[in-house]
Amino acid sequence: MKKVLFLLLCLISLLSYSQYVITGKVNNLEDKEALPYASVYLVKSHIGVSSDENGVYKLERDFKGSFNKLDTLVVSYIGYKEQRI
């Protein structure tokens, strides 16, 4: 079974705008190389995106309101085990 090779950096600012945006980068843990076009989504909020060619993603709310604090962030990439945070 493959090791989980995802390093997921969730950067959440303390500014009021941060209630509406979650950003981060998806990397391989062994060599720190970015994983482009990984799927990133929040289960309860039903919001998902793909990371860009540098592994960076940005989840945004379309309306004012915070993310569900008990939500699960899921990252998947072909050939890797799905990571839930």
C-alpha cells in the first residue's frame, strides 16, 4: 500500500475576508514536488476545485458566509491515496 504522499498546506488568514477563501498547495511529501491538477474539495460545503500547474488551489464561497468549521477537506490525485483532513 502506498504511503500517503500529500502535504497539504491550508493557509487561512485571520482577516474577515478569510471566512470566504481557503488557499493552499498540494505537494509530494518525499520530494516536495508540486502535484498539478489535484482535486481538492470540501465534503459538507459541496465546493471543489483543481489545483493549478504549481499545485496551488483556492476555494471560495460565492456568497457571504463562512465555511462549515466541521467540514472535511479532501485531496485526491491519480496514483496516490486520497487524503482527508
